[in-house]
Amino acid sequence: MDKLLSLGEVLVHINECHWEDFLYAEGRPPWTVETRCVVIERDPYSDELPEAAKALSLVPVLQVSDVKSVVRNAKQQRPDVSTEDLVRALTFYFQKDAYIDFGLES
């Protein structure tokens, strides 16, 4: 996935992405299902943003392996998890470095 997509699309299809790639998005949280983003290869030995991310003014979010883990955890808690909840789970993980617990919500 090296084209600009919505965050919702990326999360729904995250298993199609290579685990070493990186997710870049528009701005910082709060993100929405419509937040523009891209999944591209990142040089692990460089702190430089890839040209594609720079050209679109995107910021680094997480490595795809971490995003896959967040989605897997959300689906374990809620097998019918919505795309909106996947975005919430990703945002929670990004901000707190922990998985969201859907059971703690009212």
C-alpha cells in the first residue's frame, strides 16, 4: 500500500501490509476513519522521513507490526469491531503505549 488511503481502509486491510513497513498519517490524534495516510517502507537506519511522506506532509505513526498487533487485540476483544473502534484503538495505543480495554467503557 504505497498510495494515499483513509486510515479506516488501512486498518481494515492491514494484514495485506508488510510488517516492516511504516504507517504515516496527516497530523497527530485525534484521527478519524477518514484521516489520510499511507503505508510505505522506511529505512530503519535513518531518522529522515521518506520522500513520499514528506511530500504529503505526513507524520510517522507506527510500524505496521505494531498496527497489526493493535488490530488483532481489538478483534480479540470485539470480533465484530467497527472501523471507528479500530481507529480509537490505534489512537489509544499511540498516545498511551497500551492496548485499549473496550470492557472498561460504559
